Amino acid sequence: MNNLEGFAKLILAAGVLIILVGAFLLLAAKLSGAGFKMPGDIFYRGKNFSFYFPIVTCLVISLLFSVLFNIFFRR
């Protein structure tokens, strides 16, 4: 594989990643308005503050990126 093929794969992977992130953001906006909240995310509302930690959302995004990077950058 020469340098041009590697660069082409990088550009294609970046394009696919941008499309997937855009589709995810559109879907998230339609599902919950301001932000995407999945079951399992931690949300606590007290008297003077609220705390939100999207643990499940982080895990899903991490899994998605791991699969994509393994598909496009496997040697």
C-alpha cells in the first residue's frame, strides 16, 4: 500500500465519521431537544444544583468509535 492509498482511506474514514456524527446529532436533537439522555445515565437534581453524567452515552459512543476505527484502520 502506498502513501496515496493510505491518505485516501483516511479521507474516506473522516467523511464517514463526519456523516455519522451529523446523523447522531440530528437524531439526538429530535429525541430530546437540548440533549440526548439514554437510560442508565446518571442525573441528580438537588435544591440548588443538578448533576448529569452521561455514562451510558459515553459507553455507546466509545463502542461506536472502536468499531469504526477497527474497520478502517486494521492492519
